Amino acid sequence: MKPIKRKDKPNPAASADGSVLTFDLSRWSGITTAEFARLVLLRSELMAQGRDLRLADLSDQARILYEVCRLQDALPLGKSSGNASER
């Protein structure tokens, strides 16, 4: 899989045991359906290894696209970085 070439890359954080990778998308403006598709593929690869991927703090534009594309099952939301409960 080729890396995504963007200036505003998401800031991933791993859980304590490294089994869950959470991407903070609060500053990732202008996300496209192709980039969401890449995250879906990445999650599939991680799940094959017994790991998982979650999204957190979606920007307004990213949240709209996330909901329009019905990605709730393919890319679940994790807890926000501000320790708030899941949106």
C-alpha cells in the first residue's frame, strides 16, 4: 500500500498494549473517500494481525463524509483525545 502524501497527516496513537491504533482526524482537513478507503484497507490488514483501527475527533467535513458514506461499521469511532465519551 502506497503512503498517503499529505501535509496534514493524521496523528495515530496506539493503545497501551498496541492492539488498537487510533487516528485523530481533528486537523485532517479535506479528507476524501479514497483516503477513507485506504483507512478501511489498513483496518482490514490490522484485523488480520489481531489488531484494530479506530477514528477519533473527526473534523466537521470528515464527519459529514463519514456519515454520508456510512462508514460506521467499516471504521468505528473510538474515544476522543479529550477523554470525552464516544460521539
